[in-house]
Amino acid sequence: MIRIPLRISGVNLDDDVTLELLAENLSDLAWSECDGVTLATLYTPANNPVATALEAARRICHALSDAEVLDVHQDLVSVSDVAFRLGVSREAVRLWVEGLRGPGGFPPPAGVIGNGRSKVWPWAAVNEWAHRNYRIGDNEAHLTSQQVAELNAALLRVKNPIDSEWETVSSFQKRVRPADERAEHFHELLARLTEGILSARAKGHMNWALHLVEGARPSWVARYGHHHPDGYLEVSSETAQIEELT
């Protein structure tokens, strides 16, 4: 399973109403807050994790109107943090970093803090290096740097028109499908939900047509155009009854 921590703003985990919404709609995510940073952590199989995380971000924004999914939390660590998490000495980590011990190839730092005195690294990269070379560290898989960049870029577009359509369709359905039924790709999910809403709308139109002719006993014809979102309906007094859903 791949662990994907998403950094969230606009969510108060001390609010009872918010907690109820999380339990009802987003219980598949692990919610936490540390040093003022709110995280929604997703665990997903390795098959297309970016698409799964993007769908989770859309569900968060749909369920919590003030929420915004900012990016993938980097989880930066210092030499001391690495030593603590791996259960080794700080000196051992320093020697790895400087290439004086071990197999070499320690991940490059993501930045320098404290007026250039301390370096920091993405924990995902350090953990992968330690696990590959020493079989230590946690057993969680993480997104690659390329997948992180792809997901962060996609999160910037979460409120584009296609996401508005997603919200409209999922609102009609009154629920979001459970995680085990979730489509591997967002477009497949949207296609299935759209099919459901079109079918329901067609049935509603036909019931309306029957109501118009109730008591007069004429036959009727109803045609619904699947390829046109607004569709169309024809009612007439032809001899045969026809229901045409395409």
C-alpha cells in the first residue's frame, strides 16, 4: 500500500459537525493535525495512486465546503530525525550523508534551514534508501518524486469545470461509492455516475408524460437522447407505445 498524506486547509478537527461529516463521507482517510498542519492520509494500492488521490481530494472539497487540498505533504526530516526514525546514531547518518560510510548515493537534500547549518530531506526518499541498502525503516511505500509533482499539479485544477460536473453528479447520487467499488480512473467514475443520472432523468420524463395523458387513454411515445445532456421528450397519440432510451 502507498501512503499519501494530503495537506488540507479550512478544516477544523475540533468541530463536532466537521467530525460527523468526516465519519459519514471520508472515513477511509486518516485525519490528523500536527503543529497547525491538517493532514488527510490515504492508503491505496500501487495501481494508479495519483488518480485515486485526486478523487479523494475531490471528495474532500465536495463534503467540506471550506476545505482546500493544498498539496502532498513533504514530511521533511533532519539528520536527527533520520537517526530517530531509523534507530541508528546521529553520527552514522552524518557519515552516510557525507559518503564516508555505507553504499553511497544518499538522497540529495531538499533544502537547508537555520542559516545554512542544517539540511533536510524528504522522508520518503531517505526511507527508500535505508530500506534498499540496510533493510531498516518503515514498510510503507510512498509516491515517487514524479508522481508527487503530477499530483500537486492536478490539485491546482481541482475546481475546474470538470470538477463542478463531478460534484453535480455525485450530489444527485446522494453518496460517493465506497472505496472498494471505486473506479481506477476518475473518468470511468464520472461516466458511470453520469449514466445513472441520465437514466433517472429519462424515467422522470416518461412518468411526467404518463401523468399528462392519464384518464384520456391515448398511447404515447417518449424518446430520450442520451448523447444530449438536456435530452428531449416527445408525447403523441400514436397507436403503439414506444420507450426509446439510447
